[in-house]
Amino acid sequence: MSLHFIQEPLDKAAPHVVPTQAVTLNVNGEDHTIQIAPWTSLLDALREYLDLTGTKKGCDHGQCGACTVLVDGKRINSCLALATVYQGKKIETIEGLGAEDNLSPLQQAFVDHDAFQCGYCTPGQICSAQGLINEGRCKTEDEVREHMSGNLCRCGAYTNILSAVMEVLHDGQVVVDNGTLVTIPAQPTQSSSVN
Amino acid sequence: MNSFTLTQATAADEAVRDYAGHEHAAYLGGGTNLVDLMKYNLERPSHLTSLGLLPLTDITSLPDGGLRLGALATNADTAWHPEVEKRYPLLSQTILAGATPQLRNAATNGGNLNQRTRCYYFYDLAAPCNKREPGTGCSALTGPNRVCGVLGTSESCIATNPSDMCVALAALEATVRVQGPNGERTIKFDDYHRLPGDHPEKDNTLEPGELVTAIDLPAEGYADHFTYLKLRDRSSYAFALVSVAVGLKMNGNTIEKARFALGGVAHKPWRDQEAEKMLEGQTASPDLFRKVAAKVFAEAKGYGEGSLHNSFKIELGKRAIVRALKQATEMKYEVNPNVFLNSNP
């Protein structure tokens, strides 16, 4: 792949026509047709065109994971995805995982374990954790830590994020060192009031 | 990002024609590197030929006992393919040591081969960089260059190839299948990436418009004696400072066949066939491994001392080779490198 440096048009007054096209995206089970440019990222399509602002823009370079969504059940960084090429795929965002009055198990676990402070990374964390569970590869805490490495939390809520994911992964059970699953008693819910 | 047009090709020959029909075109695979580079204005294609609809996602057995990895299969689907896990665990382990689950779910095998260096100065549009802008100079020669190479470097460029997957593909002696305006051809993996020389702007030996369609693995997968040792600044989601992929065939304690490659030290995955021969027919021992490691780094050149500069990679690389060879012969790990593999030995 080689580099190309293209001169900007000198005549800035020349009319610039943005070549948009109609693109149909299936998001959270519904088809949406939007008129977008080829460079519109899936993240921008969700946030700016479909008003699904649960998915967050953090670094916009695939490093922080705040923009994680599920495509055909697999987690990806929506900031590095061009929306046009995601036609025909089943896209799922945090809004599709649960509703305020009907939280998904992961959403409920994040509340129960106080797995966030500012909450900005949380939709990405939860979508990523859902992807991790869908993959079915992780059992231990070390494995979950490694497989959540694409999601950064600037507040440092990692300990509680891990316990929330572990609870749902094992449906209320945790793995102890010898590999056996042991049920843990429910933890008292911590207050998440602002200090 | 600059403006561009985009076509979604549905077949390889259609993609090659579409690319040839546009000035400054680029092939779009998973986009995890290209789109990022476009956001930095490092790549400015005026047309993208999207490969997402090409029927090149399959992983299939070859008549000679090998395995064909479709260029559009994702890194994650490749790493977790039952045949790859069973017959080429080295490749599986190596892919899973790189990037994050989100990136591996989008990144394709062909794209992994063509990802560009993460040298600081390549990304810094204000800094001279011969790879980004030929003839401007190499800022890494004297500036902080901890991530840069110590083998096969030139005065034009000391950047490294960032891929983990490619280190395993070099050790496994894969073959790259490409299709271009002049038809199809195959490239031996050792010949796919190149050393910087006077043309660091060229990462590989692809001709203009050529498209990777598949990667073929030979029948030998070294499933009984292998390791990927990746040394980096943090234990997850970081590029290798030094990495070693090893595949061995053993008879008792005798090494019958040895293949290994290094990442993080050169402009391409680094193989030393003379060093591999030093291992073959020999009894595995720390002394032998140290001699082999010394041979590999005999002509290495560091570019400054201290933690900001990369001379430390020479000693680190030697020790990594010794440890990786020990791990592969014994199939025991001093430090378990892989919380990410269920098929761990």
C-alpha cells in the first residue's frame, strides 16, 4: 500500500459536492435508511444520523473501545468501520441490549457492582463484555481481563467491571483457582452517589 | 480525512479492475489500519475498493495437507478456526497475542500483512520520515527509537513491521497468493516483506494493484513443539519490543527441524536460516540456544543507549530466543504467556 499526497483544490470557492448515497443499516432489529458520505464511520452514522448516542466517541482511533458495538454478534470498534460497507449486517448497540425498565443481565450487573464512575466507557464495556460472552472463550478472571483489554476506563473502575462481567459470565458463579465454579453470595449493592 | 469514492467489489477480478480504473485507489479490508491512517491524513486515497463482499473468507484444507487462509477471513476467525487451533497452534497463539478482540474481529488476514509501521515519526506529520515522505530523512536514527529495529536497518529507515501474525507466518514458511492486473502469482513469505534499503516507502513486494487473495500454510504446523514469546511494555494490547515464533520437530531431546522468526526487530519478520540449521540434528541445550541467539544478532546495530533508544533490544532479543527455544522444546512456560488460549499446553 503506498502513500498518496493529493493537493487540495486551489480554488476553494469551487462548489464541493459531497457524494452521498442511501445506505440501509439494520440496527437493533430495525432497518434505517440514511443518506451518508462514503467516509461516514459507523459510529457517526449511529450517533449523528440515527440519534443512537449511547455508543460513545472516545479516541476515534480504535484504541479505547468506547465505540464498541456488536456486528452479527461480534464486537468491533465502530469508529474504524465505514458505515457504507455494513449494509446487510445485524448491528447491535447498547440501546438494543436492554431498556431502562428491562436491563440486560450485564447492564444490571454493572449497576449492582458499581462498575463505573463517569460512565463514558460503560456502553462500550458492556457491548464488549456481551461480545466476550458470545465468543464463549473465557472462564477465568485473567482470561476476562485479557479479553477486555480493548476497553479502557479512565476512571479505573476495572475491578468492579471485572466482577460484573464474571457474575454474568458464570450466571452468578465465579471460578476459583482449581477451576471449579463456586456460587458467591450476593454482594450488598454499593451506593453510586457522587462524592 | 480527505474525500473519496467507494466501490464494493464482489469478486477478486472485479476488485482488481476497479482499483486499476481509479487514480490513487486503495483496497479496503477490515479498515482497522487504513481508516485509522486516513484519519491521521497519512493515507489519502481518492478511491476505495472495498473487499468486504469478496468470497475470500473461507479456511480450507489443501490437497498437500496444508491449509488455505482466505485473505478476507478475520484474524479472530482464523485464530479460533478448529483446524488452525489443532494443526497450527503457533499461528493461533500469535494472532491472539496481538491487538484487541474488537480489532481482531474486523481485521483481515490480507490486511494484517499490509498494515504499516507504528514508528513514532511515521505518524508524526511534522517530523521528517523517509517512509512517509521519501527524501525527507529519518528522525528515528537519532531521536527516541525504543520501538525501532536493530537488524537489516538502513540509514534511510529503522522502522519495524508491527505484525505478530506475520512472525508466525514467516516461521511456518507460508506462501502468499496474490492477484493483479497481470494475473495471479504466489510469493514466498520471506520475500513478501522487504528491508528498507533506499526505498523504505515500500513495505512489501506487491506490484501496483495487486491484491492478496489467500495465505497458504504448508502441511507441517509444529503442533507438538512451538511457542510465541512476545515481550512488550505492558502485558496486553501493546506492540512487541521483541517477539519470537518457534516451531520445532523433536525426536526425544534432538531437534530434527527448526524454524523461527523474530518480530519487533526489523522492517520484516526476521528469519535467519543459518541459525535454524545450527539447531537441526543437535541436542537441545541452553548452550546451543545461546550460540544460535548470538549468531542471529551478530550483525545487529543499536541506535543509542538507555530506555528511549533501542540498543537494549540486542541483549533482549538474544535472551528471548534462548527462552523461546527452551519453551518450545520443553512445552513448559516460565511465565504463562497465554491467558488467551484455551488449547494451552
